[in-house]
Amino acid sequence: MAAKIGHPCFESPPDPSIKIWRYINFTEYVAFLQTQSLYFARSDRFEDPYEGATSYANIVLRPIIYKGKNLPETAFKKISQFAEWIREWTFINCWHMNEHESSAMWKLYTHTEEVLTIQSTFEKLQRCLPASCFLGIVKYIDYEKDWMPEDNLLWRFVHKRKSFEHEKEVRAVIQEYPTKELPNNEKEIQVGLSNNERGRLVKVECEALVEQIFISPTASEWFGQLEVNPYPWTDRLK
């Protein structure tokens, strides 16, 4: 099975063979090799406090957008509370979409010289991820002025502020609500239940995913000489 594409909330790039990059430190790389997995961080643990949040523009524009809908005043409060809760149950794995390495990304997402980037393509990532994942391009908007669609709560996790536009992000998203079985074989969402997971490892076929591994251009000479790539793609280390 492969990650879902074509979902209304998840736009694919025009060219699925476009290169994508995941910038990680050495410890994260070792974990990637040992677990044969990609790490999906819980969305409410991101540094960006607006991750999955309601934009200011939406709060201001709701009376106009929903005029004549006869929605109760409490409806938006309940939606916001539910949206805040599902941040605990939404997991995200991020990549940079670019045909070339990015000096800015090296500086932004690596806080030590011992860092690498995994280079793959959008279509390879899509094929390697399970069907529980959604995959698509992040859209960048002005949270003060631009309306973010609200017909699906997944929209919140494919929108970011324009100040992050340089990231050119592709992200894989897993959103799974906790449920309990009902007597009629239906399931009921257990709203408010806390999540004890800090993140989630998702198995992938690493050899099929990786095209090349690049070491940071500022890395120390000793780091470049390490045997950091003991797997079949050894010849892809740059």
C-alpha cells in the first residue's frame, strides 16, 4: 500500500519525481537505519505554536463566510476545542521540496556540524509510506488576512504562515482519533482522551526510499570519514 494522494486537502506537485530532502542530525540518521522507520512528530509538540491552529483571519471572517447558515454561537467554540484536541492525535513527517540542496535548510534545521540530509523524491516517499498516511504540499498563507478552509480539519495541518514559505514543505500526515466500539458495530470518538505517544515510528523500505545521502558542507573532516552508511546504498553517500 502507498500513502494517500489526491485528497482534497493534500495537493501533489506537478512533477512527482521532484526531489525532496529530510535534514537530520547524526543521531536521527542512526535511528533511521536501525529502526528502518521515519519518525512522525506529534503536531502539538512542534516549535511553531500555530501548528494546527485556527487563524486570526478565520475568526474575523466567520460571520461573513457563514452568514445565513444559522449556526449557534457555541458551534465555533466547540470546533476550536475539538481542533485543539486533535493536535495530540495528528502526526507529521516533514520534507523540503527542491531540485537542489538548500543552504538555508542546512542552517535552519541542523544545530551541529554532524548532520546529513536524505534525498528522495515525492513519488518514492508516497510509495514507501502506508495507506494510513496522507501526503501533499504545504500551503503558505497570511494568518491575519487569508481564509483557511474549515470543511475538513486536515486543512489545518497543510497550512502554515507565510514566514515559513522558504521551507517549501512536503509533509506526510497521520490523523487517528481514539475510538471505542459500540454495540451496533459502530465506533465512537473518545473526545478529550489524552495521548501518551510523543511521536510515532512508521516503517519504510529505506533502500527504496533513499536516492542519496549528503553530509553537511560544514561538517568536520573526521565526520565525513565515518562509516555512517552501512546499508546497500553506500555508494549514494556524498
